[in-house]
Amino acid sequence: MKKKFSFSKGYRGRTIFSIFNFIFLAIIMIAMLIPIWKVCVDSVSREVSSTDISLWPQVFTLEAYEIIFSKKALFNPFWVSIYTTAIGTFLGLLISTIGAYILIQRDMPGVKIFSWLFMFTMIFNGGLVPTFLVIVGLGLYDTVWAVIFTLGMNVYNLVLMRSFFEQLPVSLFEAAEIDGCSPFGIFIKIVLPLSKPALASIGLFFAVAYWSEYFHYVLYVTDPDKLNFQVKLRELVLTDEPIPEAKDAGLMSETMKNAAIIVNILPFAIIYPFCQKYFVTGVTLGAVKE
């Protein structure tokens, strides 16, 4: 005899599960917001404690932010990070989109060989020393272009873009060819306009990578005026010396450190809410094929 389905029992189970999810996510959110709130409060407080957490600054001050945006030691690296992120993101998207468009041309001779070669570099690479020698041989050492080109050639993002291009209907390409559109015209007029979610998500991947880059600057750049904000931020965090530029000697170095951290995360904290839906799309690129 078949058992009757109890609607009330199933509804009760879903309700309990939803409540549990809400409580669990609320705990995680609070655990993540507490350190962020502490950094925000300490960045505008003259009296900072490394252990105590204050809801509001006891002595409010914006002097640390004034020093960051006026001190050359931090102001110049901040702008280095901005223009390298902008140029690198554009270059990375250019390489990824053109390379992905070429790899979906099934009638091109050797396309499978090129695809395997690209995939091979995701597993094995030349190594640190050979890459360094290539950078020196190309005359890119001690320039920001060494960082831009190294991060811009990202095979993982290229494969993601190719997976998105493969989801586009083949009939669109065939119709464009019948109308006399060239391959480059198809790429500009059809492929790119239909790929805005993929361009936004992969562009966000590139931007975050360039903005948060540290290792390649230490490895390839020796000129202090060409170092980015991340390198200078680490130097600031490692020092416990008072800030000589401060108007008041009571301004602690901890206030300066927290203000620098806020300035570092603020650009993407503002941009990410507007790109969140594209970021979710980028995570599922190529996950489904019809």
C-alpha cells in the first residue's frame, strides 16, 4: 500500500532547513563583518588598540587618509596600481577574446593542436628562472610591462571565453557569412555584443588579479617609483614607526595601516556590487552545453 504524502511534514522540513540556513549564513556574515568594521573604525580613530573592538572611534580623525593621498611614497604606487590595472585588464581581454575566437574556428588547420598546447601550459610551465630570463631578454625587466604581459596571458580566462563563444548559435555565424560579413566583422558586430556577461566577469578576474598583484612586482621591478600599492602597503604594515608627516605626534602607525587597507579594498568594494551578476555568470561559463 502506497504511503500518502504529508504536505505539512514536507513544508515543516523546508521551513526548518530555511531557518537553519538563515542562522548559519548570518553567523558567517557577522564573522566576516567584524574584522572589516574594526579596520574601518581604527582607520579614523586616533587611539587604536590591536585587541579591543570599538563600535565607534573614540577620537575621530581623517588625518591618515590625508597623508595617504598626499604622501608620494603611497600616492604614486596607488596610481601605478590604477593604470596597470586598467591597461592590463584591457590587454588581457583583448588577448583572451581574440585567442578564444580563433580557437572556435573548427575549419582552421591545426586548431586542435593549438588548443592542446594552450591546455598543456595550464599544467606545465617553463618555470620561474626561464620566465625571468625571457623577461630580461625582451627588455621588459624593471618595467611595469613585465607584470602587465605576464598576467595578461592567462590561459584559464582564454579557455573560459572560448567556452562561452562555443555556446553561441552557429546559425548566427552562418547567417553573417551569407550576408557577406568578414570573420573580423562577425567578431566585432556579433560575437562581442553577445558576450557582455563573459567580458564583464573575465574583465573582473583580470582587474582583481592586477590590483592585488605583489609577487611579480617584487620579482621584475626594482625601481621604487614603479612599484604598486600592494608592495608599499606591505612595507607600511611591517613597520611600527610613527608617521613623521602627521600633524599630531599622537597619530599612531596602526591608524595609518588600517587607512591604507581601506584605500586598497575600497575600489573593488564599490565596483563589485554592480558586477556581481556578471561574476556569477563567469563562474558557470562553459558549465552547460546544448
